Amino acid sequence: MRGQRARKTRLARRLTDLLSHDGWATGHLRPELTDHDTTPDFTPLATALPLLIVVDYAETRPRLLRRLITHLHRSRHRVRLLLLARSDGEWRTDTALRDADAPTRRLLKGAQPVELAPLIPRSRPAQDRRTAFTHAASDLARLLPRVHTVPDHDWNTLAKALQPPDDLGHPRYDNALTLQLTALVTLLQHGPKPADTSPGTPAEEILLEHEARFWEDSAEAPAFKLNLPTTTLTAAVAVAALCGATTADAATHVLGTVADLPADKTARTAAWLARLYPAEPGRYWGSLQPDRVAEYHASQILEEDGIALPAVLTAGTPAQQAQIITVLARAAIAHYNTGRTNRSEHLLRTLDTTLDTTPLTYPAIQTTTAALPHPSRITAPLALRLTSSLAQANRQLAKADPDVFEPDLATSLSNLGNRLSQAGRRSEALTATEETVEIYRRLAADNPAAYEPNLAASLSNLGIQLSEAGRRTEALTATEEAVEIRRRLAADNPAAYEPDLARSLTNLGNRLSEAGRRSEALTATEEAVEIYRRLAADNPAAYEPDLARSLTNWASSCRKRDAGARP
């Protein structure tokens, strides 16, 4: 499931509550567990009851996810896994990622993402959103008196008098969090201490102005007595949002990069942040919530030179480095999606310039490359850069130990070829994909069961890229080999490999059509339609779109055959 994190998480909690009352064992994978930690002991998950496990932030821990699935796959009882992510990408689809057996890789690749639709679609009457705004304001008004830094006020009466914004029909309010943030900010700005902001200021920024008062008051509590300027406090909060920390030492290390923070106050500031936003068990720092506000704050302080990104990256652990890149990439996407294109471009330029002089650790590159959304035009250059860095690192490792690292090199080269192709750099993409095929062919010769599926996938990509380069005879040869391998795999395991076979048959139909072999093209396309029709009968949501595309291809092949047959 992908979409707005807060809404996904609430839905997941509701689901676990419902199923727990229906005899299921349910739970959430602990959020502090990452790819960079020692694999936890999963044996306590053994149960005779049906089991549901929710994995939030699935895109940031793809290897841990694969280890979990591999373990659960051995269960003899009913198991369901709900993966929550901000976006789809290589974290799910990369079948060559280590830490997983073949069934786990196929299971993840075949999973169908469910994107959350708007809570209140624009097709509904406009009054529905106005009502939702009023309800949100009323609910928030009841909670505000519990926040000790919010001034006393008759918030309930104010909420009843508030007028919803005139632009609630705008697409940005498809996101329920945007509507709720707007309701909260409207309340606060009509209260006794509004923030001094200009018209058109984003809701996140206004909310942060109010939050800064909380930072100032809490920093002077007797337990801390930090006596620090507001700019230093805001920079410290930004570092915490960017990096996170599992231990006090990790927290103080990155806080040491805040320019105006005296060394003798670093530990107390780290403890203040830990108290400010309590963490989940197993972590030292929590974070400003919701994530969107934390990402906005981190990017804003970076823009204002309140933190030095090269220094923070250098001080961070591999997990912190990965979080920094992920948070800033999400902030860039959020800026772009809300019309702040200049800020999005500036943020990505800053990140790009920093990476020129501040290399990431190998584990950080691995995690970040898998976590970035795909496809995403906004972060595509960043994703290409990181994928290229990962391929270079794997090449060096494979030279020293080919038996261990050649599979990783093939994976990263395959991804690099796809990224280069999407960037329009087709010649370089073709070179990377040809090398991928060469490596997988060698690996498959020694271990067919492990690597023939990857060889078939890389041959399929090679066929497409050769066709785009005008090398149609070679494209057809590569595609025919991909079909041959996948036909053999599907004969042994139809459930796992028939979808891949159907895709390869579709590609074969296209390549045969390009070669003028229209009758054979029609035969291949008809077989693809037959497979997709069977798959769609069992799983319409997953395969009806593929069936529709294959029927379109079939109709096109029929027209071309008939046109060629006319005297």
C-alpha cells in the first residue's frame, strides 16, 4: 500500500485491531529495525494462529523485508504481510537483491501495489470537503488545550466560526493531511497569538513558526537550561529530522555539526530532542511529526544555511546517511508537487553538489538507491547518480571477489541500464545491459536455478534497447532467447513464471512485427493474450490492465497482417 503515510498507518492499525478481535495474531515490525542492523530473531513470530504483520517504511529497509519474508515463507499457517510505503520502486521490484530466496523475490515482484485514492474525491459534492474541514477544526480545537504551550482560548467557539478556504476543490486537498494541516493552521492563525507570516505561506511553515515557541519554552525547562538562540534550536531539530539516531552517541555525533552549538551543550541538546519528540522503543530520537512537516523543516534550514550538509553526511552512520538522502529527496518531491519548483530544484542542486565532495558509504548507497521512488521525474537524476555509484562500487568489489560480488554487480548494472535508458542516454544504457547479460549468462551456466530468471529479464531488457537502437535482428534474437528461457521456467512453475512469459511473448510479437514477420507476430501476441486472459480470470485486479494492453497489441497485429495480405 502506498500513499500518505499517516493515513496508511491509521488504516493498518484499524486492520490489525479488527483482525485481532477475529482470532488473528497481529503486529507491526519494529520501526527501529533497519537494513544496517543484525538480523533479528524472527522465531517469536511462530504461531498456530493466522498472522498479520505490518511493515511501515518498507521502502527504506528492503533487505530486512526480504529476510522476514524468507522466514515467514516456511510457516505452515496462514500469514499475511502488509507493506506500507511512500512510493513503489526498486525496493520491491528488484528480483536480484540479496537476502532472499527465489520464491521471496517472485512474491515481492508479483505483489500488486494499492495506491490510496483521495479520501474525498473531487467528483464528490464540494460541500463534502467543507464538512470535512469543519470536523477537522472541531476535533483539533478539543485537543489544543492539552498542549501547554498553546495559549488559553475558547478554541471550540472559534472552530465553529471558522470559514473553510475557498479553494478546497484544488487537487492538493486530495491529500487528507493537507486538509487537516490547513484546519490546524487556520485555527492557530485566528487565535490569540498568530504567527507573523505573509499571505500564501505554506501551511507547514506556519505550523513550524508556532512549533518554534514550543522549542524555545522547552529548551529553558529546568532539566535542560540550554540558553541557546532560536536559530540553533531550529538547526538541532532539523538535524534530528534529517538523521534520526538509535543511540545517544550517534545523536551527539551529528549534533556536533551544528555551528553555533557549544560542545559542552551537545549532550544536553541531544537529550532535549529525545524528550521533545519521544522515540519508538529501540531508538534514541523520535522526530517532528508528521513526516511532511519534518521534511519541510529540514529542507528549509538547509536552504537557509542553518546546517552544513557535507558535515552532517560525514558525521552520520550509514543508516543516518541513507535517511538524510531519503528525507531530502522526499522534500524535493513535496516542493515540486505543491508548485514550489524553484525550491525543489535548489534542494536537488545542493544535494548534487554535496555528493561531488562527500561520498556515501556503500550500505547507504544500497539503501537509498532502493528506497527512491521509481519512476519519478523529479528525483531521476539523483537516482541515476546513486545507481551509477553503486555499480562502480560493485565493480571494484567484484574484481577482488567475483564469486561474492558479481551477482550484485549484475543487479546494479541492470538497474543502471534502465535508469540510463529513461534518461535518454541509450548508447550507455545498451552498454550496461549488454554487460548485465554477459554476467548473468556466466552465472546461469554454473547455477541455472538461481540465475536463469535474471538472465531472461536482462535479455528482455536488451531486446527492447537493441530495438530502440535500430539493431532489430539482434533485438529479435535476444527476445527469442528470453521467451525460450521463460517458457521452460513456466513449464516447471506456471504460477511463478507465466506472467513473465506473457510479457516476453508481447515483446516477441513487437520484434517480429518490426521484422515484417506479421503472421508469427500475431501467433506470439495471441499466446500472450491467452495467458493474460487466464491470469485475469483468477486475479482481475492484477492482470486485467495487462490483458487490455495485450488485446490492443493483438488488434494491431491483426490489422498489420491483414494490410500485408491485401493485393
